[in-house]
Amino acid sequence: MLSIMLKKSKDEDLKALDEPLAGSWINVVNPSRKEVKFLIEMGVPKEFINSSLDLAEQPHVDEEDSAKLFIFRVPYLSGDELETIPLGIVFTQKYIVTISKKKTKVLEAFMNNPKGFYTTKRTRFLFQIFWMTVRRYLNFLFYIDDMLEEIEDSVMKSLGNREILNMLKIQKALTYFKNATYGNQRVLDKIMMGKLLRLYEQDEDILNDIMIDNRQAIEMIDTYLTITANTMAAYGSIVGNNLNMLMKLLAVLSITLAIPSIIATLYGMNVPLPFQRHPMTFWAVLLVSTFLMLISFYGLFRLKWF
């Protein structure tokens, strides 16, 4: 899917175009062969397109002739799982081109709310996309924080597999986020050096704010990874402790239930026994067995076996 948009400094709304003009924003999602050919005609190197569409591509910057490529990874919600996908931003002589394999909320935010950015101010627009990406990471991290609190409350009450699976999903998402934010930070550092783009003082201030927010996201990810690791360890300890308590209870039940079995076995032998013809013998045996069971149960309780 390919769309061409333009917004100049005097415009209030984002305009859709049929053909690109100087300063246009060309957005491509999972392009067809025809669209790839169109991008190449617009000055986008084919290698840049392939890199942007490779889901395993890591954040980096590249330059070829007059075109510049900035790839960073953005958060992506796939069903109920969090992951990251690459987003390529290409500067050609006339256009800014965004390329991705899947639709991303980062770019949809600009399409749905076109205030405060202009496609003709490419460097500023690039920084705004970076900033929106960092905000998406922070929003997802706050969501993960709420999930961790829920799991920590339920893990003490439930020992099912659901809590373990949820923790594994969170750990997986945080690992993806950690790799992505560290890679994005390297891209930001290279831009900050001023060799790829000409930076004005206001641009440097914006970029500094973005880098601060991205570092905050990295610190939050490291913290949540530690929390998830500690929670999983605590979960394993709780499961092990409850299993030990269950085994102790079963051992106590086995010991106490063995007493009437022994007495019944002894009194059931096919030999003459005391009081075997007395009408109250059965009740006497039952009473003695119950009494001995209670005594043994109380003794094991006093020994703190359970």
C-alpha cells in the first residue's frame, strides 16, 4: 500500500496527492513490485527498500549517493503479544519516504492528527517520528507495569500455568524492547554527531529530549526485566514450598491411616483372639483405632510436620 501526502508550513491539513511534489511524504507498507519500482524511480535505492522490509533488520543508518536511510525499530502489537518491527525512513533529494512491512501506530498518529508537523521540514519530521516511537515504547512499558502488578498479586494465590505464560510473554516483549531501544539509541547518537544531517540549535534541543526519553525507556526496561526475573524466581520458590507442604500432608495422612489398617489386620487374623465373641468388640476396635489416629495426628502437628 502506497500513499503520498504533503503538508507545507502554511497548510493546516495533510493533503493526499496522486503524484509526488517536492517536499512530499511517501508512505509505503508491504509494497508490491509495482510500488517498489515506483520508489526506485523516486530515488530510493533498492537496498534501502529491502533493508526496511526485513523484519530482522537492526537499527542503523546508511548513505548511498544523495539518499540517506534511517532504520529504527518501533513497538508493534501482534494479537496479544508485544514485539518490534523495523521502520525505514529515507531522505531523497526531494522526498521523505517511510517504508515498513506492517502498519505501525507511530505513523498512523501523524496521519490521524496532522497538527504540529510538516512534510517539507524533513529533519524536524524525522525527529518527531523518533519522538513518537519513544512515546509508544513508554506507553507500552506503563501497560507492562500494570500487568506485572496484576501477576504479582495473583501469583501468590494461583499456581496455574497462566501466570507463568504471562510472565514469559512479558519477558519476551521486554527483551525485544531492550534490543530495539539500545539500537535506536545508537542511531540517535550518530545523528547527534551532525555528520548525517545538518542540525540547528532547536533541532539539537529536540534531539536531546528524545535521547533523554529513550534512555528513560531503556532504564525502565532493565528494571522490569529484573522484576520479572525476581518474580519468576519467587514463583518457583512458592511452587516448591507448596509441593513440600503437600508431600508432608500426604505423609501424615499415610502414617495416621496406617494405624487402623494395622489394628484391623492384626484383629482379622484367623486365630483365637481376645473378646472376639463380645458384641462390643467392633466398636472397641474402632474407638481404639480412632484414638490412636488422633494421638499420632496431634503428635505430628506438634512436631510441625505440616
